[in-house]
Amino acid sequence: MIANIFYNLDNFFQVGMSAANTPKIPFHRLLT
């Protein structure tokens, strides 16, 4: 379960980085 949390955080930061590089996705979409 803890590994799953870290996995989700890693995915979140990867998506956040790509969204920062290519701002086509509204950031609030990442939080829902």
C-alpha cells in the first residue's frame, strides 16, 4: 500500500512535469 502511494506520487510528478513543459492540460485536471 505504501509502495502504491509512492507509485502514484511518482506518476503525479511525471504528469505535472509534462504538463509544465506542454501546458495543454489544465492543472486542476491533475488533481481530480
